[in-house]
Amino acid sequence: MFEWLKHAFAIDSVAPPQPTASQVKAIDAVCREVIRRQMTLPAQMLLESSAPLSFVAGQLLRFLEPFLGLILDAASIRDFASFLEHRGSLEYICHRLQELQEVDH
């Protein structure tokens, strides 16, 4: 009878999300661009401070996808946006940013 209400207040698991191969490719591309521009520390500060808004950021990317698709690969935008919508995704991106910076230096 109330099957539709069964998951109304469900919360994502607290386990860190595991990105797919295409999501890793999109995340690495963004991280490498941040490192190339020497913006690692500001990016990490922004990511850490905006953790509660990661779902909203993913939704914003989905909204802007038609416009961003003119200058970026649309599939990468979708992969990145879908990963951002998971709890803990920004922590993963911060750690990946740190790993890639250590490899480059």
C-alpha cells in the first residue's frame, strides 16, 4: 500500500564511492588541469568547504551540460556530474588531486 514511501527517507551509505572507469578518467582530467594551473590548494579548500553542496553541484553540471557540451566532452560532464551526486565524492577527488600532484612533482 505504501510502497512508494518505503525509501522516502533513505540515506546513501557512508562508504566512499567507487567511481567507474569513465568517471576516473573524467576526474583525472579535471585534477590534472587544476595541477597544471597550480591551483591545487585553492581547489582543495573549495572542495572541503563545499562538501555539503556536492549533490547540488552535480545537478548544476547536469543543467549546464548543453552549454558546457559545446567546449567539453558531454560524456565526461555526465560522468563527473553523476559521481559528484554521491556522498563522499569530494573527499575522493581531494585525495586523487593530492595523489596526482605527488606523482607530478
